[in-house]
Amino acid sequence: MAHKAQSALPISAPTSLLTPIKVPQRLLMGPGPSNASPRVLAASALPLLGHLHKEFLDVMDEIKEGLRYIFQTNNSLTIAISGTGHAAMEAAIANVVERNDKVLVAVNGLWGARVFDLSSRYGAKVTTIKKPVGQVFTLEEIEEGLIRDKPKLFFITHAESSATVLQPLEGIGRLCHKHNCLLLVDTVASLGGIPIKVDELEIDIVYSGAQKCLSSPPGASPISFSPRAWDKVKNRKTKVESFYFDLIQLANYWGVDDQPRRYHHTGPISSFYALREGISILCNEGLENSWRRHKENSELLWNELQKLGLELYVKKKIARLPTVTAVNVPNGINWKEVATFIMQKYNLEISGGLGETAGKVWRIGLMGYNCTKENVQLITAAMYDALQQQRQGSVKSSL
Amino acid sequence: MAHKAQSALPISAPTSLLTPIKVPQRLLMGPGPSNASPRVLAASALPLLGHLHKEFLDVMDEIKEGLRYIFQTNNSLTIAISGTGHAAMEAAIANVVERNDKVLVAVNGLWGARVFDLSSRYGAKVTTIKKPVGQVFTLEEIEEGLIRDKPKLFFITHAESSATVLQPLEGIGRLCHKHNCLLLVDTVASLGGIPIKVDELEIDIVYSGAQKCLSSPPGASPISFSPRAWDKVKNRKTKVESFYFDLIQLANYWGVDDQPRRYHHTGPISSFYALREGISILCNEGLENSWRRHKENSELLWNELQKLGLELYVKKKIARLPTVTAVNVPNGINWKEVATFIMQKYNLEISGGLGETAGKVWRIGLMGYNCTKENVQLITAAMYDALQQQRQGSVKSSL
């Protein structure tokens, strides 16, 4: 039990709160959050502005413009949701889905399962197409589902970070539109690090998070709606259940299509500063350079790990995610001990699996600010050291 | 049109994003956001941790413990919602209300109107008791409503910041429970600055924001549920529509009642750091000292403004909000010009009215870090200067 400071009030101040916060510096190379850039952290600490001050509205306008570049879209409704990645996922579903709408979800890992749950909560009739974890969907499989279920919305994950597979998106948008269906894509673990061109791909709704390739803290999450999706929202028969995520109101607050701005909610000011700065860094580098950097460093990581005798979880190079890599845990090695050793000795986080990959793999992230050659060398050295340690340990214990 | 940088991509990086963010330092003395404490801003910029790292879970535990002190409650379900104040409002409604539940809303300004809309969205049968803007409710009026409508939930605003009135809360909880109803209270503009003892007052659900008396940036919002309210949530017949705000999942992620923690969503890490620090500052000062400081400085402000010949919007001292003060705009004075003059000359924000008070009053906030004697003197001097300016201006223009 914590000791309490003296007070005349029934409940006293906890002593743990009487000292300033202390937080260790750590290299976060799991599937995310990834480290924020120091420039972004400095932006987080800038003085607050009123949420309707001109200078703050300028920051919001810059976020809109910058996100259009990063998504490669002309969608006017391109904004940030005032919450973390799951809030953007929810904003997408809550606005586009009405009760009894048919939704088809591609499930090959955790995120599809989440969208299945979320769509059901909002009253949709949800069906799925499924693939084993670690596999992606072909256009034929998707079209079969679209013909079978006639959904109004189809969901698929671009970067399935629980199984570390990359879903090719070419052709899916056209297919959806042929079958009179909107396409919703999760790009939380890919946006900024892996090529994605929203307009070219005919994606209708796309969202992401700040804490991966955008090198920002979680708290404000990019989202974009095509004119087709925006029309569906504007022509809803019923109000969106959620007020906080109501796009009609949000579009107004964000001044989308040059609407005069109206107070809707108080935006998370510091999170918007941070996101603006993460976007700015990506604009400075250039999207194509960032995509190339993520590709080159991930390939270097794959080579280095294979040189250590380790096997990658996703066999086909073309299907591997460049932002998060799953590595099979060899027989006789305790994945948790390795991760703990690396955290304790190197102050470096790598993660285990999630869902079906739990206990079977390590997951190593190379995203945004953290995606450097130096970090690849560091993680390789740390893995080598940890595996040596494990093998010596098992030699000792088998003597 | 903004100039674009060169790129082979269809959409180029906007030049406005090629330079680092710039934000002016400003004294925010409107109804909020109020300035965050420098210690809080420094905490915002600390390095990210994983959202399930022990050190981060410790920060979350400290937030829980600190909020129990600030709310004066033993409620185990006392956490922060991962969004701004409206997100907490929505989390309260979304979890406690099921379709066709009866909800009674006390409307005497903007926040009641918002809760009316929000409850309707979530399928409640909503009725109201109403008072003109600037007036508060008596126990008799509330009991009449409870008897008439037999609601399962009653909503009232503690600090109505649009009209700057303070609703006495004594006795309302007991009344609600007598009539088998839960009590939900909005304390966005009061928590930390005005006495409120949640357990003593038998409040069932209470929420607030970070950007007022907690001296933190908006982005993580305190909320607390009594065992009675928590039971209602646990015994729902239907799942909460919202996944992001689902308390069953959130309680689990926050380790409430010593549950083993499970990943639900990625928390807004930096916002939690900041909120923890804002809470810590309040623990250091002591709640009673903070309440006294807000009372003394607001009374000083009222005296100083009256000495300038200005009238306060709320006549009865007992009903006046100590955190935000509305001042009547005298005849012949342009409120907007005064506010603009003060912003331009003193870099200081005061605000106009909201809803029915728009154009009729200025609103001056004295909250958290900003609530000091020095700021009262500054705002008084600035008001004096601005009024002089206006009168000279009107003298000139009438010559």
C-alpha cells in the first residue's frame, strides 16, 4: 500500500505523485510505438494555443495538406482523428456503416478480427473471407467474397503487423467499385514507410497511426475519405452514433471544402503539433526516399538475421513487411529470455508474436526515425549476443 | 495556392511543410484551453515507452491513484479516456446508456444540449429540465423531473462555462438514488479548481478535461464510475457500440480491480505523461490549497473588474464560477475590438460568450497554472487600457 500525505480530506494525495515523472530512454524496435523523432518531441512541448486560434488552424491546415501528400490523394476530407489508431479505425466504421449494412472483412490476423467486432457493434451484417495468419489475399479470393456477399464496404489490412505480411493492393479498388462496394484499408504499420498511392489504388477510406513511420507519439491519427465515401456519409439516413467521431462535424471543424469553422471538440493541441512535425520530417526527406530507406534497411536486416542462422517467418520476400519483421524462434531458445536479455543489456525493445504468432516469433520493427542502418547493426549484434548466451546457458544446464 | 516541391509522384510535398513548426507563446485566459504548466510541457516531450512497458503501466497506475485523490473517490474504475473532454463525455454516455433507456438532461447552456444530442445518438429516450442560461437548478426542480420522467440516468453540469454559473451539487446524488437513477456530472471546468467530493456527493459518473485546472494539454480526460454505475455497465444486455470507449476493455487495459492487463488500444503515451504531471503538481500543492487559490484570485478579479465600472454577468456571488468569469459588455463597447486589442498588445487571450451569451459578455478564465494574482493584475490593466482606447475611439468618431 502506498503511503499517503497528510490532509484534512477523506482521501489523501498519494506519495507516488509528489515527485516529478521519470521515464527511461529506450530504443523501441518492436511493432510500435516506435521512437518519436527528437524534433517531434520538441514540438510536443511547445506552448498551447487556443483550439480556434489562427495559428493553430494553420497547423491543422498543414496537417491536411501534408497528409494528402503522404497518402498521395486529392481527397479534400483528409484530416487527423483526435485519438490513437483505433480511434481512426472506429471513425471509419462509425461513419460509413449504417445498421444492417453488409460489410465484408478480410481476416488474416488481429486487425481484421477487430474490424469484424467493431462493425458488428455498429449494427452491420458482417461476413468474412479468411486466410491463415501469414498469408495474403488474391484478387480472385476477394472477388469471390464480393460476389457471394454483396457488401457495401470491404475491409483489408495493408500491413498486417501481427503476422508481418504485406497485402498487395493493386486492383482491389477497381474490383470493389465494379461490385458497387467501398474499399477501406488499414495502413497503420505502412503509411510513410511502404509505397501506397490512395487515389491511384482507388481506395475509398484509409487510416493510419502516428507512432510508426510518422515518428510521432500516438494521439492523432490520419484518415482520408474519397468523394464516393464522403457522399455515403453525407447521405446517411441516421446520425452517426458517435458525436466525437462524427465526420460531418469534424469536416466542419477542420474547414474541409472551405467550410467556415465551428467549434466541435477541443482538439488535442500538442498531439497535432507533434503530428504536423512528423509529417514535416517526411516531407523534408521525400516519400520516395523514405520508402527506399525502409526497403533497404529491412533487406539488410533480413540478410543479417539469416547470416546468424535465423529463419524469417514469412518465406516469400515479396510478401514480407518492410516495417516489421517476424523471425522464427529456433528450437531450444526461449523467446522471452532473449527479449529480456536484449532489453536489459541494450535498452532495446524487440517484441514477441501476437495472436497466432505468440511464442513462435520475435517481431522487429524498423519504422520512421528508428529505421536506420545503425539500428540494424545494433539489433543484429544484440540478437547474436543473446543467442550465444542462450546456447551457453543450455549447454551449461545439459552438463 | 501553395508552391510545391519537385517530385516524381502525382502529388508533391507542400512547401509549407518544409520548415519546422513555429508557435507563438501566449497567455490563454479564455474559458480554455488554459496554458499548460512548463513542468507538464517538459513531461510531454519525454521519450516514448511501449504502451505495455512496466514503467508506462506505473504512469497509468499513478494517474488512477492521483485522480482518486482529485475526485475524492474510492472508485476503482477511475481512469483517463484517450481523447479530449468530449471523448470522456461520450465514454460516459456510450457505456451507461442502452437503447431505449430513459435519460434526463438538465439544460442551462451548451453542455446539457450536447449531452442531449449525444444520448439521442446512442438510442436513449431523452427528456430535459430547462433553465434560462445563467441560472442553476434547485433540488425541487430536479426531483420534479425525476418523478415525471423516471429516468435511469440524470445529467447535470457542475461548472457551466458558457454562462459561468456554478451548480450546487449537494443532495442531488441522494435524490437520484432515491428515484433509482444514476447521477452523471460534467466537471470539465471545475475539477481541481472548485471543491467537489465525488463519494460524499454520491455522484455515479463524473468526467473532466486536462486543459483547464489540471494545467495539461487536452488529449487524456479523467473519468470515474461508482460501483453502482460500473455494475450497470457490466450488466448491459448489448455490447457498447464503441470499441474505443468500451469500459469493459478499458478497465482491463488500465488494470482496474487488479485485472491482468490486456492490449486494447495504444494509449496516447505523451498525453498520459502530461496528465500524470498535471495531477502531480496538484498533489504537490494540495487540493484544498488549489481550491482556495482559485477562490481568492477569482474574488480579486471580480473586485478589480467592478472597480473598473464593469458588471459581472452572474449577479449572485454564490452562483458565480470561480474558474471562468463572464463580464457584461457595456453599451457602446465592441467586445471583439477589446479582445483583439488585448491579444495584440498584451499577447493575452480573453474570450467572448458562447451560445446565448455570444456578443453580450467577455469570458475570463483563471484556471490551474494561470490562476495567479499577477495574472489578475495583468488582465485588469489590459481591460482598463482597452476600455480607455474604446472610449477615446468613440469620442473621436463622434466628434
